Amino acid sequence: MNFAGFIVAQTLNAFSQAAILFFIACGLTLIFGIMRIINFAHGGLFMVGAYVGYSTVAYTGSFWLSLLIAPITVAAIGGIFEKVFLSKLYVRQDAGAYLMLTFGLAIILAQAVHLIWGPQPRSVAIPDLLRGVVVILNQPFPIYRLFLIAIGAAAAIALWQFLERTRAGLLIRAVSQNAEMVHALGTDVALVRTGIFMLGCAIAALGGVLSAPLVTAFLGMGSTVIIDAFVIVIIGGMGSFLGSIVGSLLVAFVQVFGAYYFQDMALAIIYLLMLLVLIVRPGGLLGKEQ
């Protein structure tokens, strides 16, 4: 076996896995960072994105169109939920109420997916342009996974630039720090909150669409991925955008290399890493202690 080629291939696998994890964790940490809401339904929104992506491909034959339709659809669902239900709880500032309400949404989404698409997994074909492999140091590597790395990096840079360089990003950061003052200055804080919730939902849906060709869309995929997402945001720091990137990379590398070298202990290693971070830095690697 070409050891150098194997290490490079596994490293690229970890980066592609980190890209998927970033989409779910980033949306979760954005919503918490701005709105202080732990969105337990985020995994369900990820799952709905995968199923909507499947239907889009099935009816139109275009995987690329699904990357647009699924995030818009799930963002609309998130926006309606935030306006109709979540917005009524802001004056209470009750974290438990947010958790129970989003948990209820997760159950509703799971049942809706079961009724609409049925219990069978739904597979999404990789588009022709991204099929096949490339050879890296005598090791074949799927082109689709290279695409995941590229789109994950592009999304991270775009979101960072949006939050740091635009007026909308400035308003979002201002609302996260002092919503009352921003409202006093004439900004519609409710609209900003709705927008950030929809953005977080859209990012999760995009991750669902991108993951569907790898793992298929199946009932319960939201429950699986939300656990990884919470681990990531705890490691990186709740509300830290950069922390979601670092956490995604750490968890992905542990998953990929741990599954190969320590198959029976890979999950335990991830939780051990989370516990070590909590002991050393209770607020996460890049988060602020509350």
C-alpha cells in the first residue's frame, strides 16, 4: 500500500466530511449566536433539505437546481415557523421553551417526511460532471468529494465575508450584542432575527442536498447529524462562526481516521475530545464563557 497516498486520500475524505458537518453546524451556531436559540429542529431541516433535493432531481433531472430549490424551500419553512411560533417567545427569554418548541418541530418534520416520501430511503444520483475519480499519489479519489471540499470552503469564505464586510452582516452582529440599542436606532430587529433564522435553515438544507448522493436521504438522518452538530458547536464554541469551522474539521478527522484505526472507539474519542475541551475551556475553543 502507498502509505503517503493513503494518508492524503484519508485527509481529503476528512475535509469532505468536514464540509458536510460545517453546513449543519454553521447554521446551528449562527442561530444561537444571534438569537440565543438552541434549534433542536436543525437536523430535521437538514433532512427535509435532502428530501426536497431528491424530489427536485427526480422531477427536473437537475442536481444543480436542487442546490437552489431546497435551501429556498427550507428557508421558507423556517421563516414561517419563526414568525408564527418562535417570535411569540422572545419576551420570555426562556431557553427551555425554545428547546421544547424546536423539538416539537423536529417531530413534525419527521412525520411530514414519512407521510410525503414514505419510509424508504431515497437516493440522489451524482451529476455526470462530478462522477468518476481522480488519481492522487496512485490512490483513486472521488471527484464528488473534491467538489464538497471546494463548495464547503467557498461557503465558509462567503459567509465570513458576508458577516464581516456587509451592512447586513454588521446589523446581524449588532443585534447579537445589543438588540435593544439596535431597535432604538430604528432597525427592525424582528426582521433581522427572521432573516438569520431563515439563513441558518437554508445552510442546513444545502448540507442535506449535498450529503444525499453520499448517504441517501433517509428517515432519521436528522437525528444522526444533529448529535454531531451539537458536539461541533460545543467544541468550537456556541455562537462562534470560526469555531464551527474548527469543530467541523476536528470531528471529521476523528471520524475518518478513527473509523479506520479505532473502529470500536471512534465515537468515544469524539466525546472524549468534547469533554477535554469543556474541562480546559468551558466556553469552547473559540467561544466566550457565559
